[in-house]
Amino acid sequence: MILLSTAINDSVVSKQIVQDAKSKKILVNAAVNLNYAIFYLSSVVKKGNLKIPSALMENHPHSKGVKEVLNETFPDESDDLLNKMQKHTQQNERRLYRKSKTA
């Protein structure tokens, strides 16, 4: 099972991502526009300092398994992953800031 969550402030792009994901049988949540969502974020899986929101609409056929998949997929201690994500984000922010100053 593949889960995709988007948070794009562009409804056209968001809708296209959802359509593409559906055609590939990927479960998708479009956080900016819940009309495009197959599942809604309402419960939380916690692994170390990482909190992963997850849930499906009650009538969805996979509603019982999403939390279990997330629990099995992420290691109990995900702090190393979080540190890498934070470092990557900070590097990208600095790079984007430098680009904006030269534009």
C-alpha cells in the first residue's frame, strides 16, 4: 500500500496529483483541498519524536490497516531521520534565500 499526502497551495496541481495517484491506486490526501482526499488525517502514529498523522474514512476498504502499516514502516526511534530532514530543510532554505537575493 502506498500513501501520499500533499500540501500544495495550488488547486490545479493538487487536483492533477490526486488524479495521477488514483490512476496508480495510490491512497492520497490533499491537505489543502479535502475534496480531493481519499483519506483524512485524524489519528497519530508516534515513533520517537516523529508524529505521523493518519486515518482513512471509516467506509474505506483499507481503513483498518493504515495505522498498522505506518507503525511497521517507521522505526521506533526516528530521531536520526528527523535530524537529517531538518538539516536538508535548512540547507534548502538557505539556498532559496540566496537565489532570491540574486534575482
